[in-house]
Amino acid sequence: PAGLVLVFCFVPSISAAIFRTWSCQAYDDPEQDDNMILYMRRDLSIECGSDDHKSTEHLAYFLIAIWPLGSLLLYGSLLIPCYKPLHAKTPTALTRATAFLHGEYELTFYWWEALEL
């Protein structure tokens, strides 16, 4: 359970870092008047739209599939088997281990925390 809680704690911040790939800041282009050039906010050495930025985007797409979507699938796959024991009010090892996901919610909405992630 400690590993699940750790992943749960880091999903928002790591997801935000992945999505910062598309956060660009406009600067005046010193070579051309009245022209702006975009750079990544987190790494000003990467011009948005350049080949370097495209490779960073490809990595970000991969990480989106692994981290945010993977976390949703992980917690969803853990909560689905909890449905019957939770509604029958018969705790199992799995329902106790995943209590940090569903403990604060009414039984009808036990899945909400995984979806909200």
C-alpha cells in the first residue's frame, strides 16, 4: 500500500511537469523586428516548434500514456474488485489497502478519487 500512496501523491505534480512541454513563452526575435519567437518556459534552450521541441513532445506523449493514464488504469483496476466487498460491508485485504482512495466517499462514489486524479 505504501507504493500506491506514493504514486498517488506524485501523480498531479509529475503530470503537470509532463504537460509543461506545451507551455511556451513568446520573446521578441532579435533578428527580425515585429516578430516573436517561442521558447519552452522550463528550458529556454528549446524553441517551440523546433525539432528539439518535437522530440520533447514525443517523449511527453509517451509519458502521458505511462504516467497519468497508467495511474488511472492502475487505480481503476484496483477499485473494480472492491465493489462487491464494499457494498457487502465485508472488508478484504484489497479494500483495506485501497482505503485511501475510497474511504472518504459514500459507497456509490467509491471510484471518484481514481477518476479525479
